[in-house]
Amino acid sequence: MRARDCKIVATMGPASDPPERLAMLIQAGVDCFRLNFSHGSKDDHARRLSSIRAAEEQAGVAVAVFADLQGPKIRVGSFEGGEIKLKYNETVTLEASTEPGKQGLIRLPHAELVSALEEGDILKLDDGKLQITVIERGRTQLKARVDHGGVLKNQKGVNVPTRRIPISALTDKDREDLAFALDLGVDYIALSFVQHAEDVREARALIGDRAGIISKIEKPSALTEIEAIVEASDAVMVARGDLGVELPPEQVPIAQRKIIRAARAAGRPVIVATHMLESMVDAPTPTRAEASDVATAVYQGADAVMLSAESAVGRHPQSAVAIMDRIIRAVEDDEEYWSSLPRDMTPPQDTTADAIALSARHITDVLHCAALVAYTATGSTALRVARERPRCGVIGLTPLINTARRLALVWGVRARVTEDVTSVEEMVDKADAAVRALGVAEAGDRVAIIAGIPFGRAGKTNTIRVLRLE
């Protein structure tokens, strides 16, 4: 079991498909795989998940998998001739229609978008390369001024940073993909373009407890109610791709910090994603700026950092994982990292479980424990103590493989499947055996154990035991 607390997420794709490559990626440090439902067929995703589970069994570690839904990606329609040219300061017309547009006329297949736009709203086109501003609203059409010109081609994306668009986070395609992903048995569902907590609650009604929900924060409107979104989610992702299109570049690091702090305060795992080691799509090593970017996310307390194209289509997926692993380890070896973590520590609530988790961290610090073992059925005990960021990390012992897999995304938790215990003596014996088998403790070391008594009842964490290994 690797002695690293921040986790690594890798996106599946042609570069990571071969079974032998998957095994090497897990060996190099991947804790969680992302299935990107914006690309690939259902057969591709089913085959990839099957390969992941086979590699997981071979490696002997629990690996999380999440399905990343495409979401309501807003796009322009098509054009006569395939493209038009936008010239600086010219006026163009916007119209809700599925018919092809032409020079001076941009047709949008999303009537909801056209209805929501008002004078002064900004539209960024083609990942922000082009920009127009609405200057006049008519009954069926809008007039817009070109701020940044260029060639606009068919089906290019539209971002509206100035307006919340009344569109559900789940399209018809997403609902179909969601049902398929749940039947496959993924551990989490990632929702794209979440704008408010109601988007998460809508998904929850469909998902129930069959998978956790990761809310991707990629719109400025989500930042205005980030606390409510985080509270409704099981995890969040700082999705810096679209967030970087809709926000000025100097605001993205500030937004990242705000999202991480909100997640830490609520005790939800948080993933930092997009362009982390982008140059390694082709190059064998990252830039110094990219290494610093990964390190910053770790210093800020992120639970996980993510590779996208680097592992999906890159030339060096295993090297990208190995280098990300080295960067994380270097940060976690820095004393400044550990002295800064308490600044964003989760405030404890007045519950027995919170009091036990907080006490367990203090005990491991004072006694310099080699390990902290948490017995957990649903994962809540391990998650709660992980929020306290104990320096020795957390060994999560659970009878359920699904719980172990979900915990693979959580900071500091090394999950292991074991039969449930029925007595204090068995609790101590299994903890002793687990830490020795994992190589994290040896004779003379102290180990803290937290559990719920009576055993076998979820949500009853009420016991701390300190064990000195013989």
C-alpha cells in the first residue's frame, strides 16, 4: 500500500486501454479511473470497466471508477458552408433555430438560451477564442457585437459567464448514460455544468445510494452557492477547463481555492482537474509551471488531482502518473504542508462520531502512532476521520468492496476489505494483522483503532482503542 495521502485520478482512453497498461498505471499510483461519457461508445465504457476490475483484482487494491456525464454542452448550430467569419465590432444576429446559419446570422438550437439572454450578456464561443456581447433584444432575435473575432465553425461550444441558463444538468443523453453507468456498477457519477444545488438533488432522486455524486464546478454561477452544492454532493471537482473559459484567467486560482475550502469545511472529497500535466500529452516530462500547479493543489488540501488527456490519449501515461506521484510525495514530505493543513480543518459538530474522529487525530499526534485503523461499513467513519487529516493516514477496514472503492478517492484512506468483527478482541486482532500485512507498523509501534460498539451497526462510531504491537 503506497504511503501517499493525496489520490490520483486518471482518465481512460486509447492510451490507457491495454490491460497491461492498466496494471502499470495502478502500480504507478492511480487510485481512481474516470470514464468520460463525452467520448466513446457504451461498449467502450463497459470493456474499460471490466478491464479496470480485472487489474484491480490482480493488484489487490480497491480502485474507484466514476462516470463523467457530458452534461448540457451548449453549442452553436451549423452554417451554410461549414463556417462564418466574425469581424471585430460588427453586429451579428442570434436566433433560436435548428436551421443552418450564415454570414451575420448565428442560429442556436437552444431556445432556452436565447430566451434567457439580456442586453449586456457575454457569449464566449469555441472555448473562449471568440467573444460577442448582446447589445439589443428583440421579440425573436438578438443583436450582438463582436468583441473578439475569428472563424466560427459548426457546432462550436458556447459559454455564458454572465447568466444562469435555465437548463437541467441532465440531458436526455445523460439520463440514458446514467442508467447504463449505474448498471455497470460505477462508484461515482460526475455531473457536468452544475449551477445550483437543485441540479444535484435532481440527480440524487435518480441515483439514490447506488453511487456517489461528484459535482463538477465549471460555471461562475455555481460559485455563488458553492456551500449548498457541496453539502448536497458526495464530492466535488474543480473543473478548470470550462471554468477557465467563463472566468478571467486571474480569477481561476481564486475560484479553485474557494471551492477547495468549501469542500474541506463540509468534509467532502475534492478533485482538482484539467491541464495539470498537459505538456505530457507529448513530452516525457512536465514543465516547472505544471509541477508547481500540482503541488499547489496538494498544499491547498485537495483529496485528489486528475489527469485527462495525459492518460487518455497521451504518449506517456505511465510516466505522467509516476511524476504526479513524485510531486505529491515531495509536498507531503514538507513540514510546511503539515503545519498549514490545520488552517482549513473541518469544524467538528457536536456528535459522538465527530468527537471520536477529532480525538483520534490528537491521540495519533501525541503518541506518534504508526497507523489509525477505522472500522467502517458505509465509509462514513473513515471519511470523518480523514477530514481531520491525521499524519499517519487512515486504514479503512470494511466488509464491503463498494465502500472500499468509494474510499479510494478520499485523502489518506487506504481501504481494505475484511469480514466484520463481532468482539473487541477480534477488532484488535484484525487491526493488528492489517497494519502488519500492509507494512505500516511493526513490533513496538502504537496503533489507534476507532469503531462502533455494538458491532455491525452503521453510524455508531463511539470507541477508541490504542494498541501497542507485540
